[in-house]
Amino acid sequence: MKLAHLSDLHFGRYVSGEKLDSLGRDLVSQGAELLVITGDITDRGRISEYRWALDFLKSVAIPYIVVPGNREVSFAAIWEWIVPSLSMKRHRSFFGKSDRIFFRSASDDIIFMGLNTVHTFPPWPGSVSRETRYWLKEKAAEYADRVKVLFVHHPVLPVIRASSFWAHALSDAGEILNICSQTGVWIILQGHKHRSAVMEISFPQRSASVVVSSCGAPLTPRGDAAYHILDISSETVVIRPREFKTGGFSANGSYHFRTNRS
């Protein structure tokens, strides 16, 4: 399966029209079968930004799954800072479920699980509710013989060249990684940092490893203007960052990983 990992699109005042047009063309040319978007799809949580994002996704005509980011909490509504679940109602009206998202590939060989990491006041650092952690553990264990992909907004692993400020992290990162190594979740897609990075963390005591794709911010002037293409099979994953340069998006290296079982 070939998928595109997008994050931090920040539809709003900072979006580059040139980058947006180029991204749409590039996604189609790469033949992505699925878009996985790890939050901050809007810049200020405004309805107009949601509509713009939705129009763009309709224009590329590729199936997509989305988890919310902290930017989906409206900056203009103080009450949403205190109770982010209010902003999730707006998010759900455009993109459906905002937590415990479950998606199977057409072949049923790859399982995707998305978690909402937007926390109550303040909406940082990221956090995953206890009930949602239980859901992840049970759901991942249920599909023991499948390739499993987890996607979240706040980073499970720190990213080089990005801020290490505590507010930009996932407070439950250790527990999430523990669940992933226990249940065979092999790939994690994360966002928030606006930096493109590919990492692998090993758990020798469990003969397990987790590959992490940390996406950039392909449409804005802040961070890395990049997204990732992933080619996933039952035994390998190849991750190819694509970065915007003069004239459009182009390849910026590739990373190859094998599962422990292969």
C-alpha cells in the first residue's frame, strides 16, 4: 500500500498558493492510495479554514483519514481552550470521528488507528485519555497478524532540529510506546513539530521495533515544507520525504526498514 503522510497544513493566512497547487499535483502524481493527516489541518479552527481544507482534499480525490491537532481549538474562543471537546464538535462536523479512529486497507492487511491527543486546558502538552489507551491496546492485540499503523498529532518521539519544550510533547509517550511494542504496532505517524524526520526505536527485550514518521508543514513558511510517501508491505516499509523546492515538491532521500519477523 502506498500512502501519503501529511501534517500541520495550517489552512489559513500563511498558506502558500504555490505550495498548495504543487502539493495537489504531487499527491496525484505519486499515486497515493490514502492520505493520513496528523492534525493541525486548520490554523485557527475557523469554519472557513475547515471548508478550504475540505475543498482541497476533494480536489485531489484521494481517500483520507484525519486526527485533530491543537490548532483545531479556536484561538478566538477562550472557552474552547478550557474545554477542547467543544472544538471537536466542529472538527467532527467536517471530518467525522475525532478519536479512536479505526481504518482497514482495501486488502485488509494494514490496520490504521488514530488517537486524539488534544488535552483539556491548557491544550498542551498532548495527552491520551486512559480509556483511549485501553482501546488502543485491545484493538491492536485483536489484529495480531496485521501490519498496524498508529497516527497521532503530538510527537511520541522527540525530533531533531525541533523545540524540546515540554508543552510540545506527548505526556503519555512512554505508555504509548509500551503499548506499541507489546502489541506489534510497527509504524507511528506524528506531527506538530513542523520538522521532517524518520526514526526507528528498538525494544530488544521484546524483539520489537517501531518506525516513526514525523512530518513537516508542507504549506507554510515555518519549518520543513515536506510530506512523506510510505510504501508499506507485510515485511518492509520505505519512507520517502518529499520537500518543496523551487518549482515543486521533489524527493529528499529514502529510508528502508524491515519488520522483526522478516
